[in-house]
Amino acid sequence: MVEPASNVSKPASLSRRKLLQAGTAALAIPYFVSPSALGLAGHVAPSNRITIGGIGTGGKGRHNVEQFLGFADCQVIAVSDVDRNHATAAKTMVNERYGNQDCQSIADFREMCQRQDIDAICVSTPDHWHALNSVAALRGGKDVYCEKPLANSVGESMAMRDVSRATGRIVQCGSHERSNNRARYGCELVRSGRLGKIHTVEINLPCDDSHHLEAKKLTDIPPVEQVPESLDYDAWLGHTSVVPYIPRRVHFWWRFNLAYGGGEMTDRGAHIIDLAQLALGMDDSGPVHYDAKGDRAKGSLYDAYWEYNFVNTYANGVRMVGKSEGPRGLKFIGENGWLMMHIHGAQLECSHPELLEEVNNERENAVKLGRSPGHHRDFIDSVKTRKEPFATAEIGHRTATICHLNNLAIQLGRPLKWDPVAEQVVDDAEANGLLTPKMRAPWSLEIGT
């Protein structure tokens, strides 16, 4: 996203087509600082560091930037945010960590995506900006770490997946729970048949945290207020419709408006359902039938669903049954037992406790999913080696698809049949028309240009 500045053109003034076509040459020319600019003893030479820019530097954005600051072979050199206060806070954090003033605040995120001295970009904006930010970065020759859910619609996450493939750039979706080694071990037990044939996965997505309760208290639409001087509100809205500024619409609370996020279904759901996909070996596919019902507050600023029940059925008959009750996590139920995986932290419970004592799943013919050095570290290693990370664009897209189709089934009030190969709702033109939002000019994904 962008931070307003008087000496930089507004976002709409740049040519979108020229921007998204840019980067073809950049794909083949990685940026290296001169080897002569050596670091101090024990430090990684600047020529061997991955340079990073951060788009979106609110709480989660600064957290992600801080993770990259901890790696000696990384250097954060630029940040961008539509809220100048967020950008300043991130820039100050980076410069204090490095003991210099080298980190820049870039007003227009598209300028960052074209810079030749940046190797990778971390996208931590509200969900409705993920696709536009990431597609511009990928087309600009950058590898991308993008927060989960991968995007705020099926069509947008599909576009990110397709552009990642076309450009050959790395994408790591921020589904960090799959980098938890306990979670990976639990998924190995399921994949290795230790519970017998799995017939049901229970998904628990309660909306009972303090921020949920606070949001539920809002039963009307608060008064319109003046936009803070530090915030470029039109840029924050991006491709979505122009609506009056209300503080509870932006910064953190955006997640409960379907124009910007998907409520708890895409918030923690993007973690929990992602682990179900991993354990079921469905990272490149998904359920074929969606039956979902839910309720939301009438008359409230927030239109996300607070109460819901859904049944998603895979082609092999496995049912993923979800509800807005706790404990938060997922439970795999098979012919020979069950395994419960809590979120966050991946604490495991099992009908056969002895299975949890094995830790390393060393049995012959056991499925091995590998272990992660940490989600952010995994991304950097992938950037350097060009090997796929633990949460590719395809993986993030398939998980996001499930979340969004559940919300769509609730919205339409009818079950949906999904073709995971064609990636279309079967015999439902209305539903297919809602897979990608209509974008306010001048914003467009412009896929294929």
C-alpha cells in the first residue's frame, strides 16, 4: 500500500499496464551489492544478503519485518504504508536495529515493486490489498511473502498463483502453523494411516476472543469522522467502493467487513483449514461440495459471519465439518482413533497417546513431510535456493478458496458444487460471478497483459 507524500505522484497516476508488464528483464537479473562493500568480521557480505521491502507496516507488518531483521543474510531497506505513522514506526524500528538511516519510506508501493535493489517483498496489508500488492511485486521480479489468507477472493488468489507460476517467482503464504514441527508430525500420523482411514475432520472456529466480543458489541454504524492527516484513506480503500471514513472500519477492525476480509472464517480459518489440507494430502485440490449456513449482526458496521456451521465434502467422501465453537483447532477422526490439533501452538491430543511419544515418525513407509527452520526462514532459504517453500501460492490459494466458498455459500443461502480442476462453481453463474470482486478504477489485476 502507499504512504501519502507531496513529492510523489498519487497511486492512480502511474500506468498500471506499464507497471505490470515491467520486470520481465528484472526476472533474469538479480540485484547484488558490490562485493567490495564487505561487512564486519562475522557478518554476511552485503552482496550475499537478500534485500527486502515491506508493504503494510501495521502491527502484523512490523512483526514480519522484525522477523526478517533477525537474519544476518537479510537486509530490510524499504517500507510502505498508506498510514504515515505506521511507515514511520517501521522505518524507525529498522534503522534502530541496523544503527543507520538507510531504510527508506516509499510512498507508492508500485515504485517499490520496480526497484532493482529489492529482491523480495513482504505483504502485510489488509486482505483486500494482498493480490494487487503481490501481483505488482511478482511482475516486478520480486519474490513475495504474503500474509494469509492469500487474497480476499477466490479469483484474486488464483491470479496470484498464476502470476507466480508465469514469472517463476517464489511465494510464501503466511500460513505459519504448517511450519510448526508438532503440526507437521501430527499431519504425518494422519497421512501415514496411524488413525486408519480418515472419514471426518472437525474444524472449530470460535468467535469468543476479546476482539470478537468487542466487535460484536457494535450493533449499528458509528458516526462518520474526519480522516486523520496521516492516513491516505482513498488509497486504503483501494479497489473497493468509496465509503465514509469510520475509525472502526480500518486498522485491525477491517477483518470483520467482507469487502476487506472474511471474518474468522479467513482469519484463523486460513490456519486451521490449511492444516486439514496438509494432513489430507489435498494441497493442490479441495472439497467438491460446500454446504454452509451462518448468521451476522443486522444493522452493524460489520457484515462478517459470527455464527456458522459448514460441511465440506471431498471427492473421496471425507467430510470437513466446521462450527463456530471451541476449542480452536481441528480433529481428525479415523477408523482406528482420533487426533486433535490445537491452534495456536499445535498442541496435540490423541486417542492413542503412545503415538505422540514417537515424535519423529520413524516407522517404515511413514509419510515424511520434513521439518521447518521457521516460516520466515523457510521463505529466505527458498529465495536463495529457488526450492519451493512450505506454503506456496498454490497451497495458499487452495486454502483461501475453501474459506471463501464457505462464506459465499452462506451469503447465497444454498450449497455449492465446486470443480477443483476447472476451479469453477458447477452450474451456478451467479456464484461464479462473485468469485472475483469488481474493482474500482484505476485498479485492476490485468492478468495476462
